[in-house]
Amino acid sequence: RAGTGMSDRVLASLHKRLQALAVKHMPLAAPPPRENRFGAPLELRRVHWVRPELVAEVTYLTWTKEGLLRAVVYQGLREDKSASQVRR
């Protein structure tokens, strides 16, 4: 949910790559938090799930108490890392 850092060209490229990774069911062991600090519920029926294969580098302000990132800026994809190497 990056709010900035993506040009139209980058956004179109990411969309194409993510479409190829689409799955019908959540590929996570545990669901994401259902509410955020504003009290707005996450509507899982509106989520588009993908296989976790791409690694994006982002900058951010801080982690929230719910374990989400605040003020996320997309920096680019990391082709040198696999999703299994990503750590918090």
C-alpha cells in the first residue's frame, strides 16, 4: 500500500507482473490485521491475492502497533532477493 514512488510506467509493469502471480485464496499462514489505527476494517473480499514471489524495496516512517508500515514509499523491485529471504 505504498502511497508514492511509482510512475504510471512502473505501476503498469507491476500490475502485469502481479497479474501473472494471482491466486484465488490467501497464501498466508495467518490473515493480515482486520483493522488499522483509523478503525477502518480490512475487507478481505476486496483483496487481490498473489503468490509471494516478488520482493519490493520500500522506505517507511515507522511500524504501527498492528505490524503495518506507515508512510510507505516504493523504491523498486529487488531482483537479487527471493521472497524467502525477506525479514522484518
